[in-house]
Amino acid sequence: MLIIYSCLAPVVAAVPPAESNPAAAASAGRRLSLAEAKRTAYERNWDLLAAKSGVDTATAQLIVAHEFPNPTVSLSTMKIDAHGEGNSTPLGNSFWNRSYDTIAAVNQLVEIGGKRGSRQASARAGITGARARFFDARRSLDQGVTKAYVAALLAGENVRILTQSAQSLRREADIAEVRFKAGDISDSDKKQIENNADVFELQAKSAETAAVQARIAVEVLMGVQHPAGDWIPVDALEQLVVSPPVEPQNGDRPDVLAAEADARRAQADLKLQKALRIPDPTFLVQYERNPPGPPGPDTVGLGVSFPLPIWNRNNGGIRAAEAAREQAELQLGKLRAQAYSDIANAEVAYQEAFARLRRYQEQIRPKAAQVRESVAFAYEKGGASLVDLLTAERDDNTVRLAAAQAMSDTASAAADLSAARNILTEKELNSWKQ
């Protein structure tokens, strides 16, 4: 199996780890890294386990395709005298010596016209398709766990930012209390600062709920039976802002490989339906027991039978198989185009998110923080109005939230691009063992 790893590229300034969040630390469950979340999901995710069982089902179909039809055994006894003694012979009157006409026969159906080969080719393509679907489910699961973990980190980061904004305004409220007692500001100004601090605190509480929900979403993908979201992320957002791997040159995505296998299977099924027009013979070998006397000695018989293809030439089955083959080929073309489209869209999204993040990091966020600090200092000295202070606090809070969102978008876009570029060769696919 070809596994594509993304190398970490710390392109952003350090952000305090998630466990520094007081709300998350209060839950104090267990610490969970992204690598551990993926490893658990690979072992316990229900959709992935279902895809793995599909490989077992396809393998069973190949076993069935290799099996021969069972022979049919028959035993019949005729010419029994209903009056009792009329079936005796010079050998005696036991069952084996009576003049019954006893026939033992074995019938064996023999498939001809390449039916077994077509059936086996279809089953082998089915196994390849099932394996490819398993790897595609794993690719999607890897992408889903990464994005859910990033969403949990973003929610935790929002809690931290809103809590810090509320604390900052609480400090300003303490300063406003001093200035109010000194007669520098009115009571309404002091209360307005307190109200804004209350708003930030309420938003932080709402963000805490969103963070728990995001952590629960990760646990669902991990296959946890009773998800509660009581864990603390180990990784930080900036660790997941990765440089996606370069686009590989050989192989296809697992979903494309699955579609290719489906197309081969449809072709084998069409060949089988055409072969079904050729009647399969059934050979007969029989032994007939005739004790001495009429009707004669024991005999051995040979025979062959087969249906006459007069009324039914399997035209319906052939037409249905042709339609299935055409649909499989169309689906293959669609998935190939979709793979290219996914890569192109993911590249555009990653470049946009990365550029947006760099701008927030290098320009917007430092300026907003500088403005907030300057206005807060000026307000403490009486050189700035309350409106200026509240505007600067809101702008800085908005910028920090937007910067965290840009970091999350970049990490999610990197996961999408890695998933879009995740490929396998058919040789690697066929050599995989469960």
C-alpha cells in the first residue's frame, strides 16, 4: 500500500496549546492526538469495518466461482409384483435377488463455452473492487477525522480568544470603576464596558458547547460507543497547517481503481451472459441390476442430455449485461474527471486559505493588536473615548477569531488536498492482505 505522509511546515506563529484552555482543562478527560484518533478510527470505525467485510464477501464469491457443480445421484426400482411372490428368481427371493429392475445413475453437469473462466474473472474483479473501496473508505476516513479534529481545535481556540477578550474588558472595567469614582467617566460608560465583557463571556460559553460537540464528532468517527467529548486535544492548529505532498505520478485514486474493477467485472459478466447461449451437457452413467431370468443380465448405460436453445437465446440477459457494462464505463469516466476536479479545487482552496492566513498573521493581526493596546493605554490616561476602546476591542477580537478560522481553513484544505492526491497502484492493491 502506498501511504502519503504530509510533512509539517510551521508557517504560523505559535498558538497556546488547547489544554491551556481553562474550560477544556476543567473537563480533564484524556489527552488525544490526531495520530491516535486516526489509529483508533482505523480499528473501530463502523463504515471502514463494513468496507473490510465487503472484501471477505468478494473473496467468498471467488471461492464459489471455482467450485464445480455437484453430481446428481439417483436410485430407482421398478417391476415390483404387487401380489408378493412373483418377483423371485432362481437366486432366491431376497431384495437383491428378485427380478426387480433396479437402476443406479450418476448425472454430472459440465459447463462449456468459457462460463467458468468468465465467472472467475468477474469474481477476481469483484475482489479488486472491494479492496479499492476499502482503501477509498480509509482515505475518506483519514480526511474526515483530520477535519473533525481541526474543527475541535478551532472551537477550543475560539473559546480561548473569547475568554481572553472578556478578561481584557474586565480589566478595563476595573479601570473604568476607578475613573468613575474619580468623576472622569459616567456610570453608563462603566456599565457599557461591563456589558460588553458579559457578551464576550456568553459567547465563550457558547463556544465551549460547540467545542464539546466538535470533540463528540471526532469520537463518532473513532467508533466510540458512548461519545461524550471529554478529551483534550494534544496537537495545536499550527501543527496541522501542513504542506501537502506533491502530486504523485503513478497510480490512481482508490475510487477510480474500484470503478476500473467494476468495468472489468461488467465485461466479464457480459462474456458470461453470451456464453450462456451455449447449452451445457449433462453426462449420465448408470448401472441396471437384472437378476437371472427375464428380463436379462445386468447392464451399464451411458447418456448425455442438454437443453435445445430454440426459444430462449438469453437475449435479455445479454442486453442487461451490455447496459451494465456501459454504465460501469460511464461511471469510470465520471470518477476520473471527478478526481482531477477534486485535486484542482483542493489546490485552489489551499492556496487561498494559506494566503489569507499569511496576511492575517503578518499584517492584519499585528495591526489590530497594536491598535487595541494603544487605544487601551490612551483610555487609561483619559486620551481616548469609550467608543474608541470598545471598537478596538471588538476589532481585535474579530481579527483573532478570523485568523483562527483561516488557520483552520488552511489545515482542512491541506487535508482535502492530501486526500485528493492519495493514490495506489493496482499492484499494491492486489498485494494487500488483511
